[in-house]
Amino acid sequence: MKHSNELKVGLSIITAAIIFILGVRFFEDLPLFETTYTLETEFDNAAGLIAGNVVRVNGVGVGSIDDVYINPENNRVRVRFHVDREVPVRQGSHTVVSGFDALGVVRMDVVLGSADSAKVPVGGFIPSREQADLLGSLSEKAPVLIDRMDGALAQLTSVLETTRSMLDDPDGDARQALASMRGSVGTLDAMLRAERDRISSILEEVDGITSGLNRAMGPDGDSLAATVANMNAVMARLDQTLLTLDATASGVNELLDKVNRGEGTIGLLVNDPGLYHRTDSLLGSLDALLVDFRANPGRYLKEMRLVDLF
């Protein structure tokens, strides 16, 4: 009976230990019946990292921190952790501490290396990379920011006091500007009241013009579409005419180029002064001959006979 009670107590202790181990693995997001392997890394600053914090890969929990202590050899923070054996932690991987210590949310992320690299052995070392501490940066810059804010508030206070003094002075520019603005607003209101009927008439005329345009366009805008189509046709014909005119201008330019180069009869006449003078002389002689023929026709006709003429 005594041995039976001891056996029950022993089995209860073993069962509790198994449940405890399985519970720890469950809360650490580790497989319940698969093994893990241990790795190590080092940081200059643990940033609140403690045993039991989650180890993640790509945002997925794959293990937890086993121990955090100061390495007496280099005074750096040594971290021992374990991850699931199925996680391919390979050479070229590194670790970073993330989260906010002030909020009690600190974890360690493992950034995996290339898939072509060799796997880190059990107990192997993974280098770390320091991550920017946002709160630390804000703490360092807080005094400068506060000084700048104080300066801005002081300037704002000065501006407000100056504005108040300007508004309190009856003869100040600000009061006069406000009074002038008030008078302008009153004048504008009076003018609008006086011209209310005229403005209403103008609006009615605008409405009538709009209605006329709507009627001209038709219920479906057919008239406007036809007008636009006609304008497009006219523009197309105009474009064709311009193309023809361009071709004609090109031909004229080519002809003028030939004339300037002295090609053809017109080119020779234009570019050969001697030919021009000889032609002018020939025309002068021909004109003199015609004048003499009119004056003395008998000189030229006395030798002609009727048979020669017919």
C-alpha cells in the first residue's frame, strides 16, 4: 500500500513535469513533440531582452531566449536561444532586438541568410546588428526640440502681444484697416441691395441664353454634333488646301533655285547680262525698221510684184 502511494506520487510528478514542458513549448509557439537546437549571439545593448522572450523569423515565433548574461571576455551581452530544427538558420543570418522596453514588449528577430549557404550547427554563433533605438533617439533630441519649441512659443507670444497692442490702439493701422474693411463691406452690401433688381435681370438673361443653347443643341446634342462634324470637314479641306499650297510653294522655290543657278532659258536671261543687252539691241533695231517701214513703204514694196505677193 505504501509503495502504491509512492508510485502514484511519482507518476503525478512526472505527469506534471511533462505537462509543464509541453505548456512552456506551447506558449513559446514551438512544436510540442519536435526537438529544437540552441544558438548564440551577442549585443552591445540587450535593450531589455530577458530569458523567455520570443524569437521570431519573418514575424513568426520559432523559439525563445534561454539565457542573457554579460560575456566577461568582451563585456558584451551574450544571448543563448533555441529555435525549431525546421527553421533553416544558415550562414549569413543575423539577429536584431526589436520592440519597446518601456512597454515590456521586447523580442529578438532572426534575419535569415541566403538559402544556398550552409546551415549553422547546433551551438553555433550568429552575429548581431544594432537596430536604431527610436525612444533613445527621441530622448537625445528631446532637449533640442524643447528649446526650439520654447523659442517658437516665445515668438508666438510676442506676435500675439504686438497684435493685441495694435488692436487696442484706436489710431493704429490695424484698427483703421478693420474700420476701412467694415466700411467697404457696408458699401458693397448697399450696392448689392440697390442693384438687386438689375442682378436678377442679368441672371434671367443668362438663363434665357442657356435655354436657347440647350434648344439649339437639341435633346441629344445632335445639332451641336452636326456643327462640330461640319467644322471638322472644313478643317480637313483646309488642311488639304494647305498641303497643296505647300507643294506649289515647293515647286516655285525649286523653279526659282534653277533660275538663280542659270538653268533654262529664263535662268540664262536673268543671269547673263550680255544676252539681255543683245536682245535689247535687237529689239531696238527691229523697232527702228518698223518705224522706217511705216514712213517709207515704197522703198520696201517697189521690188515686189503681184506674182510674188500671190
